[in-house]
Amino acid sequence: MVTRLVVVEGLDGAGKNTLTTALVGELSGRGVSVGRLAFPRYGTLHADLAADALHGGQAGAADSPHAMALLFALDRHAARDELRELGSSHDVVLLDRYVASNAAYSAARLGPGREAEVLDWIGALEFDRLGLPVPDLQILLDTPTGLAAERAGSREASDPGRTRDRYERDAALQAATGDVYRRLAASGWRSPWRVLGADPDVRGLADLVVGARGEPWARSGGGSG
């Protein structure tokens, strides 16, 4: 089986961690080895700088969409060797957030008039200049904005150490980001996409990831489904 890079995307509170955990369990039960990584990688330099900025630190760096995008991109660049190692030792590498997250949030912040510009910039920066691997499949967990916000609020209330950041508290930004995500999926941005609802079929998704006969993903085509 050819190693596949699969990404789960969605809003804060969409249920990405729950889905990735369930998918790892389902694939592992089928004898498929799965390497897992979540971005931002909190506890590392660039991710912690970004988190600090989104909580009001770093001299107002969060006011600049481009500054935040660079921090998130550099966090992924610093993980390139780890991604390679996971790919060399597992059948599937499953990521909770990746480059499309940067594209969606940055485009939502800059507005529709600059969406094409920022999508081109993020793609060229992360995939071309920084040399990050292109996903074989991107999964959009398209949870309704209100439900995602409710989950994020409940998570904050249950964990005193988990305060929502600037992006998570901004309902308008979350809604706009959801819209950008749907356009990314519909256009097949950078790879094939699949769009799932708030209660995804994990077994069906595992079938999709593995493939009926273990064929490698075709990089042409794409779109939502």
C-alpha cells in the first residue's frame, strides 16, 4: 500500500480531534498503521508564538493576517522531517489541520476581494517554497457554525486552562472561514476533497482512505462529495 497523507479540516469545535481519533481506531483495527499529527504543534516555538499572539501578546502580531499565516506556515515547515518519518513508517499519515487551515482563515480575514490572492500566496509559500508535502485527500468536517461554537465554548468551560483565542471567539470570522472552506473543497484546492457532515460515517471514511484494493490516490480531479 502506498503511504497516503490525509488531512481533516474544519472550524474550531467542528469535531476534528474526535474524528481523527475514531478514524485511527478504525484503520488500526483493519491492520493499517497510522501516523498522527495535529497543527499547530503547541509546545513548539512557532505554534506557541502564534498562540501567544492570538491571546493578545507579541506586540499585536495577530492584527496582521499575513504575520499569523507566516507563523503557522513556519510551524509546519519545522515539522517537515517529522512528516517524512511518519510517512516512511506508516501506511497513512493523518493530520488534524494543515495548509488549507491557513488558507481558509487568512482568506476569511482579508475578505472576498483578496481571496484568490491569499490562496495563491499560501499555496506557493507552504507547498512550493517551504516544500511541504501535498495531501492525497483533504476532508472537510462541515459542522454548522453554531454547533462548532457551542462545542468550543463547552470545551473552554470544562477546562480552566483552555481559554478560547481571538479566532475562536470571533463568530463572524468562524462563519466566513466556513464559507471559504466550502469553496476550497468545491474547487478541489491542491488535492481531492470530501465534505462530511457533523456526524460522519467513520467506517465509510476508512473505506475511502484505504481504497477498495489499496490503489494510490489520483492527484487529478477532486471536488466535494
